[in-house]
Amino acid sequence: MAPAVRWLARGLAALAVAAALLAATPHARAAEDTGPSWSQLKPDQQRVLAPLREDWPNLEGSRKRKWIGIANSYPRMQADEQARVQRRMRDWAALSREERDAAREFYREIEKLPPERKQAIREKWEEYQQLPEDKRRELSATTPRKGEPQTPPATLMQSPAQPSQPYSGR
């Protein structure tokens, strides 16, 4: 798989997490809007949101409220939905501040794309999701890390959309 596709796969994984945070977040917020502290959360909310504990003080109030809403609806979710929420929180918590910022920027850039380009990206993401877990780990291991040269998101998004082709194993 080409380096640009690997980068896109990693970016889209971060995007999935960022999308959950950004989808309901208003762009303008009051400077003093810090939201509730960790100690103000109910024990059940703390249990659900545990992967975000370390980063909780750094979240904007609107994001905290969004996560609290997710924690409140968590008991009504199906087991697979709960697992997805927990996985996304762990993935997000594992990202560095720079990676989170890059994921947010990537999301903002994708939102500017025409619908057909967004669809092409969705198809690539679905193709990536269909890969066996070992192939996804392999791609993740070969993706450039912090400090290594990478293709910036804008460059990827300016390239013409190519039809999605099934993964051939090469």
C-alpha cells in the first residue's frame, strides 16, 4: 500500500475520534467556559470517561459536556456501541497534543471538500476497515511517526480522487 494511503488510514483513524469531539462543538466559546472538574462528575460518569481522566482538565467546557452526554447515554447503548466508545476514548487519550491538533485540522480540511471527494475518502476508510487486524497493525507500524517526514493532509486532499480498489495484499 502506498505511503499516502497509509498516512490516510492513520489520519482517518484519528479523524473518527476527532469527529466525535468536533461534531457538536461550537467554534466560539467563552474564555471562562471550562466545564465541570473531574471531581464534580458522578461516579458512573467517571467510570465511563476514565480514559479521558488525564486530559479532562485540558478539555473545553463544551467538549466536557459532550462527553458527559455520552457517559449519561452509555448504559442504554448496545455492548458493541459501548466498546466502540471506549476504544475511541482510549485512542484519543493515547494521542499527543500535536496528533490531536492534526486530527482536528484534518477533520476541518475534510469538511471543506466536495461531497464526491468525501465519499472517496469514506470508501478508502471502509476498505481499510475491511483489512485483517494484522494488516492494519502492520500499516500502523509503517506509518511515519512524530518527527518523520509525512504528507500533509492538504496535499492528499488536493490530489484527484481515485476509484477505491479492493486491497490486493501487496
